[in-house]
Amino acid sequence: MAPDFIHTYVSVDCVVFGFDLNNQLNILLVQRRSDDTPTEVHRKLPGSLIFSNEDVNDAAGRVLYELTGIKKMVLKQFKCYADPMRASNQNDIRWMGKEYKHNIDRIITVAYLSLCKIDHKINSSKYSNVDWFPVDKIPALPFDHNIIIKEALVEIRRWIEIDFSIIFELLPKKFTIRQLYQLYCALSEKNIDIKNFHKKVSSFSYIVALDEIEDNVPHRAARFYKFDGKAYKKNNSKLIK
């Protein structure tokens, strides 16, 4: 008996994290419209089928560039999603037929996460609507995109434990200790005393105090700091052990 092979396509989906001025962790979502109700707006993760001459990493880089207009972004592959039923919803099936105009029996997705300084201007060449959503206010998404986001959060927390320096990819070049504290707490899910946090940060050579403070703020102005990547490589102590 011949094997029951199927007509399968491979795609990439990207979970792009950002940290905003309200000190919230966010994810970039794009807009898709429902086939049967054109006025109804749906959100989804940015993604694409891979081209015949593309490696999956190249496809993910293309998706990010089409999404943000930024050529160089931190990018990490973290999981493959291949459940036969992941595209079983009739709305998703209709959308795929209209979007790709192929008879797709099954779609397998390689998922990536990326980090974007939220003060970067998003200049999308593909999507008309690109918006940041707080991670605790993600709407119901098509396919298994909510599951992908949930597991991307687990992955980024694991990544920070291995290489703490990637957290600075989410912060502005000049940041306050409170911003670093709130981002670290949001990512690590650890409840840390801010005074002890500040004391520990002050002992690290790779977090450098600047001769600048905040202005036009309703609270006591805080000092700005910067991350020194060269100093970090020489002494990459974990922020919280």
C-alpha cells in the first residue's frame, strides 16, 4: 500500500516582542480581513509561506523586513508546529485559499521570536495595519497563533536566563533602572525588590551611568544608563542569580 502523503506547505510565523513607554511588554500583530464579512477585522501573527528557493531563516528575515522595514533584528527559531488540525477552522481554510490561491491540505509552521526596540518606527511594506498589543491583552487569533505566542513567552524567558544581554534589545539606547526593572520583571515573572535590584545593577560594569536625567516627567527625574556590550562579554554576570 502506497504511503498516504499529503500536499503540505511550509510557512514561518514571527512573534515580535517590544517594550513600550508605559513599561508594558507587547507583541506586533497584523490585520487580516474575513472573507465573508469584509468589515470585520482579524489579527494574526505576521508570517508567510516560504519561497521555493528560500531557507526558513531567510524567509523569517524577509517577513520581519516586510513587517518593520528594519533590516537587522535579533531572530531566534524556537519551535515547529505541525498538528494536522492546526488549520481546520473553515474561516482559516477560506483565508488561505484567498491569500495563497493553492490547494493546501496541510500547513506546517516554523516559529521564530524577535526583539524590537519599540521606539523604532514601524515601516511595513506588506501590511496596511501593524499594531502593538500588550501580552496580557492578545485577542483570539486564527490557527494556533495564541499557542505560539504563549510558548514564545516561555522561550524568551529561557533565553534571557542563558544570555541576559538580549534584554537590552528591547530597551532604548538610554534607559532608566526602573525601565530595566519593569522589563526584567515582566519577562522573568520574578517578584524582585526594586531597591535590591538597583543595588545589584549598580555593581555591574556593563550598565553604565550617564550624565543625563529624565525631563518633563511627573515624578522625580531618574538617571539614564546605557548597556556596554564589550564590558558584558568580559564579565557577563547574571542580573539576578
